[in-house]
Amino acid sequence: MSIFSVAEAKNNLSKLIDLALKGEQVTITRHGAPVVELRPARPATRAISQADLDWLEANAIRPARPISEDAGALVSRMRDEEWER
């Protein structure tokens, strides 16, 4: 386990990242108290495949009825109906 102060970490960040990537526990302290631990970011569990995309397309939730107007037209119609009241 490696322990570095904030000032040391600031001056040696690249080195500390390399240590963490090699599996060494790197702790950064402030006024002697541990505040941060460096460790490698977790990689994605797996890549998204074409089969995943096909499944999403096949199982997508579709509107019960087709959309007859775009959002701008809907807002305009709602606004105009409100003004008529």
C-alpha cells in the first residue's frame, strides 16, 4: 500500500495512476488522514452486440396509437384551445 499527501500526489499523479493500474493500493491523505484511494476504473462487463440491439428493437414499447402531430403542433393546439376558453 502506498500513501501520499495531496501535494505529493499532485506532483506525481501520472506515477500514482500507473501504480494503481498495476494493482497497488494508492491512498492520498490530507493532513495525515486518508481522503482518496486510487484504483482502476471498472471496464464494461461486455460489449453491446448486434443481437442486443436487435432484441431492444423487437421489444421496444410502441405507442398504442400512431402519433398524429409533432410536439410543436400539439403545444400550439393546446395553447390555442386554452385561449378559446
